[in-house]
Amino acid sequence: MLSKDTFKFLKELKKNNNKEWFDDNRSVYEIAKADFVEFTNDLIKGISKFDEKVASANLDPKKCISRINRDIRFSKDKTPYKQNFFAIVNCEGKKSNLAGYYMQVQPGASFSGGGVYMPMPPDLQDIRKEIQYNLADWKKVVEAKSFKKIFPEGVQAPEILQRIPKGFDETDPAAEYLKMKGYYTWLPFTDTDLQSKDAIKKVLKSHETAESLVAFINKALR
């Protein structure tokens, strides 16, 4: 479970997103960050029970967490800090191109899931080919009742093309999936959910359900 103070810090950060306030409250940030690191470590331990590749990776939870600082170089929004804590767990670390499991903690906007959000073009092409060649296996993953029970909206994409991508045929049986520019799942959590004693159990249920999706995608990328 996560501390209510972690959510309190993130709420205050949203109201005071500037360096002066952050520097004055750095000790509070460090406590909140440590709370999320511990939560992430529990997730890694849980994921390791059903994903042997994660189990053998000896991941450092601190290295699975995104920096709180925003990259504002090319953004009109110059607020310096993110309003959430975010972790990505996969067998090669958060900077890997492989699919993995993720967790965002943000007051009123927390979620978990698995997959790959927006892969680079060569990786996306490899995933599409894997789906095309093994459509039956793909459908067993993303159209399974157990998958849809946890993720009612099924596999999602950050963007869906209007037309089939170059190199594929419009009549391809996998066309609806080949038009997707990413493949991931999303399950929202309330602040109360994540402060409850069974928070880890609930999040891990979503990750375990996403394991087959992660495995299928990584088969294409290795």
C-alpha cells in the first residue's frame, strides 16, 4: 500500500509546481519517493513470480522509476516537475525497447497495465509482422475472456491509422490490429485503492493478466 502522505505531496506539487517550493519541500519529496520505490520493489517481487525473465533480471526498483523532472526544452508547458510517480518494469530496464509492466501514481489519475505504448518504427513493424504471422495466437491473448474481464477496452493504442500501413494489405485478417501504433493495456485505480492493504495484490492482478501480451510483443522484438 502507498502512504496517504505520498498523495498529499503530489497534490501539493500540482499546486506549487516551481523550483523554489520543491527545494523547500525536498525532504517531503524524498519520503514520498522512498514510499513509491518500496511499492515498486513489491511489484517487481510479485511480477517475478509469473515472469521468469523479470525474475532473472535482478532489477533495482530505483532504476525502474522515471525522474520527477520534466523535459521542458521543446514544450510550451514550462512547469519543471511531473505530477506523478511512474515505474516501468521489464527485463532490461526502463530505457529498453521491450514491452513491460507499468504503474502511474497520481491523485485522481493512477493506473497500471502492460505492453508497449509507442514503439519506434522498426519495432512497430516487427510487432505488426508477428501479429500478421501469428494472428490466431494474438487473438488468444487480446480477445480472451480473462483479458477482457480485467481490461474491458481490450488492447489499446495511442493512435490508430485510417488506412493499412505500407507493406500490408487492406484485406488482411489482422488489419484492425495492424493499423495500431502501439499495444498496451490500461486499468485505473482510485487513491483509496492504492492506499488499501490489498493494493499490491490488485495491481499485480492487472500485471499478471497483461503478461501474455508482454510476452507476445517481446517475442517479436528479440
